[in-house]
Amino acid sequence: MQNLNEDTITQAVIAQIADTPDPRLKRILTSLVQHLHGFAREVALSEDEWLAAIQFLTRTGHMCNDKRQEFILLSDTLGLSTLTMAMNNRKPPGCTESTVFGPFHVENAPVFALGADVANGAKGEPCFVSGVIRGIGGEPLPHARIEVWQADEDGYYDVQYAGLDQHQGRGVLFADQDGRYHFRSIVAEPYPIPHDGPVGDMLRATARHPWRPAHLHFMIKREGYQTLITHVFRGGGTYLDSDAVFGVRSTLIADWVRHEPGQAPDGTRMEIPFYTLEYDFVLNPAAGSSRGGRA
Ligand code: BEZ
Ligand code: FE
């Protein structure tokens, strides 16, 4: 294997991978080499451009820490997250659609009783969220685990505040025996994804904005059903047609209804205007479950 040139290098690399014991790894690496080399040939990659790409990826890595995941942002803004999510979450009609996970989920969010205020001090207009977790036939599913997370009115998640020592705008609740859930939080507002790093540079270089339309994140788990990772988007808002991370599904858009001061759904007397949001989720039975699910 000497004197490799632009016509023979691709096959030479693939031949070196040929003995990879794990067949899936072999398939992925072989295809990666083919596409990577094909891409370099197609754009006639210059050495300066190759170096710029190396430097871009290096800066992306350096930007990552336990609070910031620049590679997920890169995947999101290149549409790779939505593509991967869509291929792995094909569902029967009627099920709630999935969308991107995003980088702001945290493990061990606090558990709240139904009706609690998951804002927990996050700034924003009050909002009362409720709905039912259902199966595909419309039947309520008792006791599903519902995790919610959201940004505050300034567009920041709790993890983006240095020194904040409590969770805000996130929590875990369990639906009741009739599949119902309700909690208090704050109104979702549009916000820009972090754009002070290499991903922001890429967005500017390609004349793109960093904004996401207003949304709440949900992750819903129940035994026998496929875990649902999704958002509910705020209808009528900006950026629904230009989400920086390509996450919007029209079936996930809902109305946040504004109310004048008065009695809130949980009986609280509100002295300021407040919002309500009602949204039901339909879970897909897990593949192979006795509920007959299809993935
Ligand atoms: C989010 O919605 O939290 C999010 C998703 C993708 C990139 C950045 C933020
Ligand atoms: Fe978000």
C-alpha cells in the first residue's frame, strides 16, 4: 500500500477497516469514509479549507463543558438531530410526534406533586398547563412520568445561569389514575440558542438567525410505551417557520390562552393576567409490546 493517490486512497482506507470485528462499526466507518472522501472531492476541498474545518471542530470541542454542548448545537443547526430523531421515531398516525431533545435537559430534575409550580422562581408570566396522557385508542394512561423543562422570560434555562443553586423551570410529575396532569409554570417565550461560539459563527456566516419559537419541552415515559421526547410550541408566535434547529411540527403547536386577573384553573385567585395551555399526549406502544405497537 504505497503511492496512494486521489483515485486510490478511499479504497485503501476502506480495506484497512475490513477486519473490524463489530459489523455495525464496520458499516458506519466504511460509509463515513466513502461520504467524507466523496464530499472532499465534490467541493474540491482546499488545504486552507481543511485546516479551517479542523480549527472549527477544535473550537467546538473546547466550547463544551458540563453546561454547554456545542456539538449538539452543531448537530441541531445542521438538521442532523431532526433527521436522526425522525428516522428513529416513526409512529402510527394519531401518536404525538417527537422532536429534538436539545442540550438543556438535566438528570435528576426535582419531582413535584400535581399542581405544583415548576417555575420555582423562574421569571415569567404565570401559565397553568394541563392535559391527559392517552394511548392510541384514546384510553387514558394512568401514572405516566412527565418531565418538563423550559426557558424563562429572558430566554435562559436555569443551567445557563452561573451560580444558580436550584432548578427552575423544570420538574417531574406523575399523571393521576385518569391519565390527567396539571402544573403551574411560566409562559414560554422565543429565545436564541447560544450563539457566542463556533455554531454562532456558522449561523452568521450563512446569514441565519439563532432563534427558536416559544416552546415547552416534554419527556413522557410509561412502561410498555415508547418514550416520547417532544415540545409543545406556542401558536401564533414568531419563528415557527424558521426555527434555528428545525424542530417545529404543526401538530405540536397549541394555543396559550390569556386570561384577565381572576380565578385560575387550580382555584388560585390571580391578581395579574395569566395563561392556560391544554395539551393531550398520545403515546406509541413499544415495539413488541402486547399493546400492538409499531415503531
Ligand atoms: C432547546 O430547545 O432547548 C434547544 C434545542 C436545540 C438547540 C438549542 C436549544
Ligand atoms: Fe428549548
